[in-house]
Amino acid sequence: MDRRHRLLSLSPALLAVLALGAVAGSQTTAAPASARVVANAPQERAVPTPTPYQQPKPYRDAYRKGYAEAEGNCAKAKSFSYDESADWDRKGWVDGYNAGHTDLCEGTG
């Protein structure tokens, strides 16, 4: 009688565990094979963009100058650009001006 009583008291807990296990297992098998392959595919790691402080000194100096000039010239063009052959001074000034214009001018209207 004691065994039967233990079995009856444990049966609801066993049923709950089995039911939860079946639900958890069905979610992984319900996904199509292509979704599982994509989920397990290695992800490409993005190369972090260097901050202005990680750039060469001419870039950093020009960045500060461009940022400062943007503050006083909110009426000027919204952004400037440069090509790949541009020197560090040009790249730094343009990046600084664009960042300064975004930070300091776009909210003033």
C-alpha cells in the first residue's frame, strides 16, 4: 500500500515533467532544417570602427578643428565628404565637422 501511495503522489509531478519535456523538444524539431542551419552558421564579426582617439595625431588635430568649426557654422552644409586618397588632415577635419554638425546643429533647427 505504501508503494501505491508514493506512486500516486508522484504521478502528477512525473506527468508535468514529461509534458514539459515534450513541448520543449517539439519546438526544436518544428523549425525547418534551413532555419537550424542558419542559426548554427558562424556569424561574421564586424570590424570595430576606430575612434578619433585611435587615429594618427594629424587626424586627431584636424578632427578637433572641424568639430569646433561646425559649432559656429550651423548654416553651412550638413556634411562634407572625402575620397579614399584624402590625407589624414582632410579625413579628420571632415569627420570632425560632420560629427560636430550632427551633435551641435541638428537640434537647433
